[in-house]
Amino acid sequence: MGEKTANISIRIPDDYRKRLQLQADSKSISLNAHILRVLETHLMSCGYGPTSLTSSSGRLFQIRCEPYLDNVDETTWAFFIDEPKFEKERAYYLIGIGRTVLRDWQVKDKATVSKEIGLALFRFYNRKGMEIDRLIFNQYPGPDNDGRRILQVAEVPETLQQFFELLMNEEWTDRYVDQSDKSQDIRRGRPESALYR
């Protein structure tokens, strides 16, 4: 697991315990793992858990991120969009910043800034009413690149602070983003019936 854990003892009504045990059994996981997942989902929906967003349609998404690429041309993160309700990964995006932007913004910590920009973009798209699992980026041709977005110098202001302000005030326009009527995982072949398993 990697994280520090603590043992606690809680008292819950027997009816709740039975229901939780049935749910855990149906998912083939331990009661402890199921209780942790229920708690994590609750914390996300309250804004206290891992990075999460609630869409305008009421769907809860969890965003996981990992460093993807850091070279002379760009610094990019991989963003995984999970839907806790179905315990499924719904989309996978690569979002990065080109080297000229990072140089012009005089960024010292490229990795942290790139990650925060990616998360800020998802919040921006979400406020614009877009479902973040249905985004299509058309910056690069080909179906395998519909999840890749690299910010270049011609599309951002002179400073990082100005860019964050544009995103916060919903004054920036992303000419490379569109929204599909289906989530990325469905577009790439997952049968819709698999969401409910």
C-alpha cells in the first residue's frame, strides 16, 4: 500500500456491517478494503480526498497523475480520469507544456508547474460544462493522439500568473479541445455493459 496506516476500532450497527459485507463480497474484496473505498469516495465528494471534480451533470471524477516525459522539448504528465461510482478508469490524457513556454515563464520547477497546469485545465474544462472523460484534443492528428495536449507559446500569455487568472476567470479559449458524446474508454472499445461489473 505504501501509505502509513493506523488501526482504529469503530462501532457500527449490525445491519450496516451486513450490507457492507455483502457489497464487499459482490466485488470480491475484503470488508476493510470496501470500507476504505466507501470512505475515500465520500471524502472526494466532500472535497477532502484525492484530487477530484464533480461535473455539472453530477458525476464524480478522481484524477490520478504521474510524470510522463521531461526532456528538452516538453514536460508532460499523464492524467488518469477515474469514475469512483463504477470503479473504472474512464479516460487517459497526456498534458504538457512546451519548452519555450517554460523558458518564457522562467519556471524553475518544471514538473510541479506542468502538473498544476494540467489540473487547472481540467477544472477549467469542468467549469465550462465539459465532461472531463469525454474530452478530445485535436492538436495532433490521429486517433491515438486524441488525448494529447501540449501548450505552446502562441496560445498562452506572458506569465504563468496571467494564465492561471485567465483559466480562473474562464477567459481563455482552447481551440484544440472538443467533447465527444461518449467517454474515451467507450470510444476506444470498452463495452458500456462493462461499467456495471
